[in-house]
Amino acid sequence: MKVLMIDNYDSFTYNLVHLLQANLGEENVTVVRNDHIIMSEVGAFDKVILSPGPGLAKDSGQLMDVIERYKYTKPIFGVCLGYQAIGESFGAKLINLKKVYHGVATPMELVEDDPLFRGIKSPMMAGRYHSWALEDLPSCLTITAWDENGIAMAFRHRDLPLHGVQFHPESILTPDGPAIIKNWLSL
């Protein structure tokens, strides 16, 4: 299996890359910055993962273009900014939170039988580094985890192989993070 990591210029990108490589080997994970994507080459990969990143998805190079072009044909997993980008591509609304979550672990209630969370007990602790969140998710996106304040923290698409998490599975603050990555790779 060949996985493309789209790097949204985030310091956590290579934590995710190392988790992927631990499962697939170094030669099966390719990292490309969001403003250096050759769109036709994305098709050569089996799966795409969208890294966290600063700022907004609309300002993140070709991130939204990749989602629009491949969301109906490729398994895509979005983390933090990547999660927000997938959600926005289907019409979810991005809101700026009153409370900022940077470097904190909070419990997530897993509310759907999502294979992404197979073998993980609810509630699970998850590391958070964000000041934005999604709301008004369309019916095609099933919310699979909530935080204690009712903020959507994960979703899966009802019909397409798309998943996203607002939290950081690659963070030391997310003990079940390696299992989440392994589960996604097995889907």
C-alpha cells in the first residue's frame, strides 16, 4: 500500500509520518507539501492523509483542490486542518472557538460504531491543538466522536472512504493514536 501525506506545513506532520512508516515501511509513505502537489501523481497512491497545519484550509496551497478532485475516488483521512478541510468541502461551517485548545488532552465520547476506533474504549483521551471547529455538518458526514462540550471531534462519510479527526492521533496526549492510524490503514 502506498500512502501520500500532504504536509500542511505543520510541526506534527512527521509524527504522523513515523506512525505510518511503522506500519508500512519508509518506502511506502511519500510526503508532499500542500503547494508542491502534482495533481496527476496523487492518483498513483492508494490512500491520502491530510496533515494538521496552521491557518485555514482555503489558504493551504492545493489542499482543497486535492479533496475536490479525489474525495469520490480515494480513501482520505484528515487530521485537524485536514479534518476541517474535508468537512468544509461538503458544506460544514468552520467556527472560531471561544476557548482555545492547545496542548491539552480531553475525553472524547465515541458515539458511532466506526472502524477507525475499533478496539478503543470510550471515552478516550485525545490531544488537542486547535482554535477552530466544525459545526452544521451535512447529513453525509456522520459524527463519530464528541468532546465534553458538544464539539464534533471526528466524522466518517456515510458512503465514501473518508474519515477525519479534529484531535491529533500523533500526539503523545492521544494514547490510542497509533491504534487509530493502524485502523485507518486497514480500512
